[in-house]
Amino acid sequence: AAAGLLRVNDPTLLEGIVDTYFRSIVEVWQSRNFHVAEDIIVGAFPTPLADARLLERANAWLDSHTDQPAALRRMIIEDAASVRRALAAQNKDS
């Protein structure tokens, strides 16, 4: 379901889930086993947006959730790094 969520022709349609995603990931982490939580958290990260707002939101979440487990934070760090690479590629292409 998470993978299907991100299959959109217009990535801007995902803008509406960004805040809900970041509000929900701690609950997802706490209420599921590691593998299911990882599938949801990584799978539902709205990477297709790959915009500065998403990167800022990921960094803000990391800054405000320093008390969360390292494994959870690592998932967000890696997803933010993917966005950072996408932004660099977009900048190079423009």
C-alpha cells in the first residue's frame, strides 16, 4: 500500500501527505514490529516530491525528535539524503 501511495503522475499530489507523514511516523514505529514499521516509514516517505520543503520538513523532524531510536532516525536521515541528492541533480539539470 505504501508503494502504491507514491505512484502518482503528478508528484505535487503528495504535498498533502507530508505533514501527516511526519506526525505519524513515531506512532507507526511504536505500534508495529521493526520490519513492518520500516516498510511503512521508508515506503511512504514522499520522495517523488524531492523539493526543498520536504527536505526542510525532514530536517525539522530530526531536530525535534532527537530522543527517538537511532534506527528510526536513520530511516529519515537516509530518506532526507535521497531528497538532497535529487535536489542537487535537479539543480545541475537546470
